[in-house]
Amino acid sequence: MSSKILAALMQLFAVIAKADSKGEVQNNVTIIRRLLERQLNKDLVDVYLNQFFEHIKKIPSRKIYASAVKVLRICTEINNEQQLNQRERIIIVLRLFEFIYTIEDADLYELEEFVELVANAFNVDPYEFKALKEFVSDKCTEIDHPLFLHIHNGEAVFKEAKQIILNGIALHIVVISIPSTQSLFFKSIGVQDVYLTNQLVNNNVVHLLNPGSSVRVAKLKSIYYSDIFGKFISNPNEIGIKFEVKDIEYHFTGGKQGLYPFSFTTHSGKMVGIMGGSGSGKSTLLNVLNGNNKPTKGQILVNGYDLYTDHNNMEGLIGYVAQDDLLFDELTVFQNLFFNAKLCFGNLDEPTIIEKVNSTLRSLGLYETRDLKVGSPLEKTISGGQRKRLNIALELIREPAVLFVDEPTSGLSSRDSENIMDLLKQLTLKGKLVFVVIHQPSSEIFKMFTDLFILDHGGYPIYKGNPVESIIYFKTAMGHANCTESECATCGNVNPEQIFNIIELNVVSEEGYFTNLRIKSPEVWNQIYLDNLKKDTKSTKSEKSKLPQSAFKVPSKLSQFRVFAFRDVLTKLANKQYMIINSFEAPLLAAFLALFLRYIQTGGAQVEEYNFRLNDNIPVFIFMSVIVALFIGLTVSAEEIIRDKKILTREKFLNLSKGSYLTAKIIVLFIISLIQTLSFVVIGNLILGIKGMTFAYWIILFSSSAFSNILGLNISASFKTVKVIYIIIPLIIIPQLLFSGVIVSFDKLNPWFASQKGVPLIGNIMTSRWAYEAIAVTQFKDNKFEKTLFVYESNLKLANYKKGTWKDVVQNHLRDAKRQFNAGEMSEETAYDLSIVKNALETESKFLNVDFDSKGLDNENFNLQVYENANTFLNAVIFNHYKKVYNDNIRKKDNVILGLERQLGKEEFIAFKDSYTNDRLNEFLTNKNTTTFIQEYEGELIPKKDYIYLKPYGSSLFESHFYSPSKKLFGNWVSTLWVNLLIIWLITTIFLITLYTDTFNRIGRISFFQSRKKKE
């Protein structure tokens, strides 16, 4: 009993003793001494008796009204000082009743009025006061009251009172429940010995029944606090939960056993603790029980329904609070809970949800902090205890019937820990079943559990039962002399740590030192547990019963998408650093690149004006624009999923749509990339004087950035730490640089990877190659100046190539074949010459749609007639055709140029050309500086110049040469810009599929476990 209660009692005892006109003070002192001796040692008894005498001296009158005034004054002072909580005030009322009922020849009516006066002053509920009065009276064993519980041998019959029949007892135990303080008091009437948590107590005296305690009569089985309390909280109209676990085992993906056979049954209104050392499988057991990890063997039944096969029937019934923080640091307390509620109540409108959120915040004492940003654990805005309560609120708001909580007190102060556990205990009073994994509970917390499971290293179950009794269990198993003691006889505290000190006690060597070998291994403890289990095992048949209804309803996928998107946007807007970096990164990079690359020719002392045509850095800017788009697309998305990973685990637990979550992420990222790439293009093009190309640049750069967004999400979903992700980004960017076709030509790569005909596979899978080619080609041929001339220049370049270099090479090979034929030296070299001629003429005949018979162009059939036919086709048909094409197009080109010069004037025409064309880009796309105009490769003639003017001959889209002006798509020639754009989005779509199916994660897990098996 606390000093505050005793001090208040001494004052009130003094008033009552003075008001008792019939009794003598000395007789009252005897009674008070007897009451004090039950609670205190001799020295303290004398201290409080002296206080009693001091108060007696200060009360001059025995008049009733004066005593009443004194009582009211004392109670008012106690209330004003706020020293006593309501439970302590109830205890004072009880002790006052005990006091007055032991006074001989007292005027009970008068004294009862005094006690009632105290009760009223202490705001004791009248209904509870009446029950307390009956409880202390001699007739308590006959009272049939809803707040009473009778433990007896079955002779008495009660209708309203709860009862527990205990055969073999020769006394009657009465328990009273005080709902306002959730307190239990008991007293035993009889002669048998009664033990309160293994401590002998006096009969006919009221005792407080604390959580974790037990009542035992003689050598009979103990009745636990949870059993008694459960009688009072059970509601016959409420559908309860029966949670049955039958012989479950769990094996990790790789074969290692994480949990050994375990069975138990528990019910609503209980709080079950799960304890064990590191690596004992506590979290594994919790994840098996809550439905996250399916057991390898065994069954988990909820009211007869299998948790895994009938999970659709149990939607919303199970809640899980992980050890990890599941809050969005950038959002407020209210927003965190509000968005969570939106994802849990698809059938409620927004005002109802807001009211529900506010109600939950009030009940958890978080309403005052509702508008505070949560902040990170390192940069705290709210306390650790408040964070933990908010994490629990995420589950509590949907009111699950079964709640699993992993390490709720980790990292919290003792006070915060007790507050959190009190909160969970309150749930059991509402009929919820709560499982808690806990590591090092205090005595108070330990006693809160109604049942306790203990696991040993490796997943071996070694105890299940009452928490306080566990200490006796392990002491008995080890043969301790004090095996019947479970708590301190003086203070009543329990030390849970001694359980693990016993379990993990090591063998002492002959020299007297502890070894690393345990006295009892996990297997031995498990066998002891199984042996004890056989004595109590009673097999019961599981029958299906009605499940509690849940308010939880998953919203539609569209509604989920809206919530995910809005939450993501608010999270980003609240992060000022994120917003500043992503708002200014692209425009600053554009300005940085463009200013440094704005090359102006200098001659002599005078600096010329900027001329776009003479800026040698335009190809570099185009290439760097692509790399910047890829880079910022990766960096903006690389942390998106890994940052939400813990939250995603919980949202997966709620059966929320992965597609809605990813779609929301993708659209938000696409909008960010759209704005970033648009700002980059506008600023960069403005500084460098790139005109009329804004849309082409933007659509390609945005598509490249969108590809990077999706690739970044794949990376974010596949790796476990941010550090690894940022190591991976350079490994992705460097190949994009190297195999883009800009830094190293595709025909100059290692022969294993290079291609002389077109773009090799390594290049075709690089987004940078498609993006750079699209912008470069479009900038060259679709600018305002070149657009009208390009078709004529293409025909001119093709005709000039065919009637010049190409014809000369084919002619030379044909003549070499004729010379060797005339000399009678038909060799492999001749066959090679003829294959070149044959392939060239056949390809050209198809291109011109002209018939040509190439059957004789081989060593066996070649003759002079074949030579003449081929020579005639080459000179009379092909050469004349391209000569005509050349003449027609040179005339048309000249006419267009003359028309522009007349329209604009010569100077304006030159300025017009300077504003839209670029000489350096022309050199890149025409390979102007090469000395090799044509290359023979595998019997074919490959042009090495004027790529931009030549249409690809290959039938496949991916056989097109680099810088092709257009490509064949479904039999039609389509501009490179649109074809490349399509390819970029096709690659993006492939990565979208891998993201949704979690392909890279799966591949990583498979390869990891295969490598483990090989090692084993």
C-alpha cells in the first residue's frame, strides 16, 4: 500500500474514531494496528500510528456535523493536491469499510454515512460503492451481483454473479470487479490456507488482485488473474475468437528449420507474450501466426477456419504491428493515420473517415499532436512513445479481432514502454486477442500477460502457460531449492531475466570456470516441455463458428491509386530538400552544359557573334542531354520503393493492390520527369540557339527519363540498402555511355561485340543509343532549313554513291573474276569476287524492282556471257538510273535554294542556314572525315559514309545502320524519331513487366539459394 493511501487513511481513521461516540480510541487503535500489520513492518506501523494520534489531537469535537466537515475538508485537500488516482481512492473506501465493520458496538449507520461521504467526495460511482459495501460485509458469500465472482465448490447458485466451480475446497472466495479502475479485489471466507501468488494471505481480509497474480487454495490448481478477469470482460452477445495452432512447423527457403512443432489454443480477451533469446524464432513464429509466412506443416485455425486456405473469410480480422517504423516521416500524425484509414475503409465517405481518425487519435492521446510532422527517428518532432502509439494506431483504427505486435517497447523508456503495454492491455478488455513479441519486459509488463510462450535458440518451444508460473517451472526443472518462489516476497516484483539465466546456464569446468556448453541444450528443454505437455494434452475437435464482423473493406483499385498518388505527392511536397533538388537540378544542369558548350569562334582581336552552325559542341550537348535525362530519371526513382519497403510489407498484409501502388508511383515520377526534361530542353535550347526542336528533344528526353524511372524502381525493389543502389547507378550509366555509338563507334568495338553492318546487340539494348540517334537525326534532317532539301540531298548522296564508289568496287570485282576466268585460274578469290558482285546486283535489282538473272555468278557457271550480262546490268541499268536520279535531284535542289535566296535575300539565306544547321553534327552523321568510303564484309558492300542519307537495306528493324534517316516498320518507312521513340517505350514496357512481377528479386533469390545448396 502506498504512503499516500496510508497518510489519507490515518486522517480519515482519526475522524471516524473521534466521531464514534460509543467506542474508545484505544480500541480503535488496536483495530488500526491490526490493519497496518497486514501491510507493513513494525517500524512503519509505529510511524503511521503516531500520525493517527497526531490527527486525533487536532480534532477537538465529537459532534457529528464537525466530523463531517472535517471529512469533506480532508477529501477536498486530497482532490486538490491530485495525489491519489481513482484506484487508490477505491482502496481507501474499502479500508474504511473494513475499519468500521471491525469496531465493536459501533453505530454502523452513522459510520457508513461517513464512508459514503468520503466516497462521494472521491467521485466513486454509486453503483460501485453499493457493491463495495456488500463485498466487505459478512454476507458477501450470498450476494448475487454482476460485479461479483464466486469461487466455490458448487453448492451455491447464482444468476447474475460470475462463478468458478472448484471441487475440493472448503471455503468461499469472493472477487469484486471495479470497472471504472479495472481493478479486482478478493477475500476468502473459511479456514483453508489461501495463497496469493505463492504467498500465504489472511482469510476474511480484502486483498488487491494484481495483473499476473494467481490464487491457489491448499494444493489445488492455481486460478490465474487472466482467468478471473476474463469472466468479467466476456460479453455473451459478442462473437469471440478461438485461435488454435496445431503442430505447426516452419522451414526457411533453403531447408533450414526455423520453428519446431508447436501447438496451443487461446481466446479473445487475452494478451499472449512471446519471449526468447536472439535467434530463437520469435519473429518467425509471429509471422507464421499472422499469415505472413505459411507453415511448412500444421494448421492455424481461427474459429475453425484455416488461416491460409480460408483467408478470404478472415479479411480484416488480423492486424500486425511490425517492430519497424511504418510511418511517413514527411507527413503529419493526422495524415499518416488518415491515408492508412482511406486504404482500410473503402465503404466509408471522407467525413466519416476523418471523424474515425480523430476519435482514434483522441483515444491514444495523440490528438494534440495531430498537425505535427512525424519526422524521422533521428530528427524527432514527436517522442518515441508517440511514434510507437501512432504505429499501433495504424492497426487499431480498423479494430482487428486478433492483433500481433512485434517488439512494441524496443527503444522506449520504461514509462513509455508501460504506457504502450497498457494500451495493448486495454484492447484485451474490449475482447481482442493480442500477441506480443517482447525481449526484456519489466516486472509490471511481464505481469500484464495472460499467457507466455518461450522459445529457445533455433525455434524450439520450451514453455507455454502463466507468465509468473514460468519462473517456478524453470527453477523446478533445474532443481533449485527455492523453486516455489516466483516473485519478491516484500515488493511483489518479478525478474523475467532470471528465466533466461536459468535456460542458458553454462556448465562449470573442473577448474571452476563457466564453459561455452549449456547445462541443458534447446533440444533438452524442448523435450522437457513435450513431456509436461503430454500430461495436460486433451484433444478437442475443431468446429467452425461464426467469425466477428470487420469494418475493414479494401477500396477499389482506382480509389487505392488515388490515395497512393495523393499520399506520394504530399510526401514529396513536404520534403523541402527533395523539392529544391528536383526542381532546380534539371534547369541548372541545362544552364551549366549549355553555357560551357556555347562555343564561339575567335579570330584575331575581335570575337565573332555566336553562330549555331559553327558550334562544334552541339553533338556533345545532344549526347549529354540524353545522359542527363537517364541520370536524373534514375536518381529520382532509385529510393522510391526501398524507402517504402517496410510499409509495403504491411500494405501487402492488407491485400492492397500492388498495381495501384506502382501505377501511382510511376505516374508521379513521370510527371516529375516531364517537368524536369521540359525545363532542361527549354533552357538548354534557348542558350544554344536550337530552334524549332523543342518537342522532338523533349519527347525523346522525357521517354529516356521515363525509362530510367522504371529501371530505378526495379533497382529500388531489388536491393536491400540505399548504399548498394547508389553503387549500382554508375554500373548502369557507364554502359549507356560506352555503347551509345558516340564515344566508340559500333564497328570499332571488340569483334565479339562489334557489327560492321549495323548496330550490334549490345547497342540495340541501350536506351542511350536510340535516344541520341533520334535527336541527332531529327536535328539534322527535320530542322526548318534542311526539311525541304533533305529528300533531294538523300537522293543525290545515294545516286553519287551508287554511280561512283559502289559501281567502281563492283566493276573491279567483276573484272577480276573475268581476268581469272580467262587465265583459267578459278579460285576461292574468284568465288569471293563473284559473291560480292552477285550480292550487290541482287540487292540492287530488288531495290530498283528490276529483274536480273544472277545464276551464273559462281565458279561453276561463270563465263563471258554471264560477265557481259552482269556488266550491262551494272552500267546500262544501274549506272544510268542513278545518273538520271542525280541530275534530276541536283536540279530540284538548286531550284529550291534559288527560290529561298530570292525570297529571303542572300544574306538572310545564309543567316537562315546558320540558325538551323550545324557543321559538326553534319560531320558526325555523314562520317565526313573517314578515308574508308566502302567496306567489304561477309560478301556484302557496307557504306561507311553519308549514313544519314542512306536508307537501310536490311529487312529487319534492328538491322538498320546507325543514323538511318528512317526505318522499316511493318513494311512502311517511318521516321527514325518515331521508330526510336517506340523502341524506348517497348524497352520501358519490358521493365514495367519485370517491376510488377518482381523478376530481378526472384532471380536473385533463386541464384542465392542455388549457390547455398552447392556449398552445402
